[in-house]
Amino acid sequence: MNNKHVTVFIWSIILALGGFLFGFDTAVISGVEKKVQALFDLSPFWHGFTIASALIGTVAGALFAGKPTDRYGRKPVLFVVALLFFISAIGSAIAFNVEIFILFRFLGGIAVGASSVVAPMYISEVSPAFMRGRMTALFQFNVIFGILIAYVSNYALRDMGDDAWRWMLGVGGLPAVAYFFLLFIVPESPRFLIKKNKTDAALAVLRKIETGNTEAEMEEIRQSMSGTRDKLFSGKYARPILIAFLVAMFNQLSGINAILYYAPRIFELTGLSTADAMLQPVLIGITNGIFTMLGLIVIDKVGRKKLLIAGSVGMAVCLGLTAKAFHDQSFHGYSLLVFLTGYIIFFAFSTGAVIWVLISEVFPNAVRGQGQSLGSFTHWLFAAIITFIFPVMVEKGENGAAYTFMLFSVAMVLQAIVVWRYFPETKGKTLEQLGDELSVKNIDQFKKMEA
């Protein structure tokens, strides 16, 4: 790895810290959701809504982050994201009623949704094609690392008394401050700079990251900007829209966010003590981190498509076994931990590693901000829906948990089929090549594709 590639790696690590805050915010609620339910005397419906309030915020953040990102740049939006994470962490920790708690969790959700739009796109735009998959997947690795640290933090703070839940939420403010100041190190995206006709600044950034002819690279990017007035929802972008929608939807239909949010509760259903039920998610978090790193290492060699197919099959099997265990009430030893750990292994190196990479790749420069926003919006919309209804589904009847996990299993079978039939392979190609290949050039080609 030469000096230029080290520079890209350092920038990517910093930008991917948005993923750490994303992961911490996502998982920290698992340690406090039962306390919040009891403290504010919430019904199952309002409990689900309160926990999903952050995800409702992510839907809004993902939906509206694209326009300011395209207008003002990637970097200014991430500064706002860091501030929102800090405000949410402190505000949620000191909330004295459920309405205030929901408000600050909602603000944190806006930050999560916006970071999932901006950070992966930003990383992909400052990374050479041959290492783009690994660098963009750093975002997902940091999501997993944030989840792990949240689980560890929750476990470590569990004995802090009645206000332990406040400490669990409040500590998230520290990495938010660090992220804000580290962002000063990273330059603006060269593709955004070219879009704004700041060619000298763009060329200076490209010279720090590209080993080839930077002038030719800049000209290729400039040419790809010829459609900057294009609208996303036109026939020519039908294929990237479909790919982004499907990969985001299936990511959540795997049940990942519901499992991460409610992990201690799931383990308590098997009869474990509260302490053991909070420890086992830590083991899942460690596994998640290890196998996300594996996905990060091989994604540019194996490719996105093969990882998705292999992971879908593995997840379907593990989720099916989990459903059977709940149906038969056959929790022998740590069988549920084994099944869910297996599920996490397959999720981590496949859809976990691929989702943000693929969404950031398939849209051309002209509509990348809008496209990234669409993919993230879809992801968080389904996350909010599933997280909201998960406690209701699990508690509905004797076999509620079994039927819920079986639905997740069937969804993964469908994902394997859809990816095999319809998804392209994107490894090793520049963003400009992909934008050209996946966009429909004229209405006749679009009609042929539909046929």
C-alpha cells in the first residue's frame, strides 16, 4: 500500500466513524428498552413506537439528506450529523418523560439516516476503483463495531442503579464530539468539487488519491456530470433504483435490526437471567465484527453478488432453525445462541458488508445523492416498520416468535433468488463505468429492458 492509498484509508476510517455512531445508537437501546417500558408504563403498542422513534427519524434523515448533500457538499452535512448525535445522546439520557425521550431519539435517528446516505457515498467518491469496496465496507464495519461497543457498554453499566439506562445512552455523546473534530482532516469529495466547477480544488484532491493520469480522470468525471439536471425517477435510472430498493429492503427483512434492538429480550424468552441475556449479545457483537471484517477483506475479490447469495442461503437456514427452536421450545444449552450467531456470521460477510457499498455504486454521478438517499430511505423505512411490529408479533400467541423468525427465513430465500437472477456484479469498475452501464440511454432500450 503506497502513501496515496494510506491517505485514502485514513480518510475512509474517519468518514466511517459515522457508521460507529450509527451502530452505537442502533444497539444501545437494547439495554434500556425494558427499563424505559417499565419507567414510563408503556403498552406493547407504545413500547414498540417509542423504540422505533429513532428509526422513524432515520427515515426522515435518509429521505432529506440527499438534497443538502448535493447542494452544500458531503462534509458540511456530516458536521451537522455529528452535532445531532451529541444532542440526541445527552437529551435522551436526561429525558424526564416519554415525549422528551421520543423527541431526542428521533433527532438521533435523523443523524443515523443522514450518515447512512452521506458517509458511504463520500467514501466511494474518494476511493480508487480497486479498493472502493473495502473502503466503503469500512462504514459497515464501524456500524458493527459501534454495535459491539454499545453491548459492552450496556453490560458494564448495568449495575449503575436505577439510572443506569441514562448512562448507557449518555456515553454516546463522547464519540460524537470526536467525530466532529476529526472531520476537519478530510477534504471535500472531488466529484462534488467538479460538479461545483471548483476544478483546482478537485485536482488537488485527486492527486492525493489517484496514481494514474489525474487530468484524464477529472475529465471523465466532468463528462459524467453532463446530466446533473436529471431527475432520479426517470426511466433511464430504473435499474439502479430497483437494485437499491431491493438490497435495502431485504437487508431489513432479514430481521437484523429487530434482533439487535431486542437481543436481550429474545434471550430472556429462553429462561436466561437478565445478566446472561445482556452478555450473550456481546458475543454476537464480537462475531458480527469478525465476519464483517472478513467480508471487507474479500468483497473486492469475490464480488458483491456471490457474497449476497451465499449469505442469503446461510441466513435462511439459521433463521429457520431459530424458528423451530421457538416452536418446539427446545432450547438445549446454548442452542439459540448458536443459531443466532450462525445467522450473524452469514449476515455480516454478505448483506451487512455489501449493502452500503452497492447502493453507493449503482447510481451515476448525476443522481448519486438522490439515489443514495432513496436506498437509505428504503432501508430505514423497513427497519422502522419491522422494529415497531416485532414486539407485537413475538408476543402474539404461543408461537409468535417462531412465526416471526420463519418469515425472516423465507425472505432470505427470496433474496437469494432475486440476487441470482437480477443483480449485476460491480467489483473492479469505476463509478463512471457503472453509471454508464446501469443507466438506460434511450427510451427504446428502456422498453426492451421492461420486456
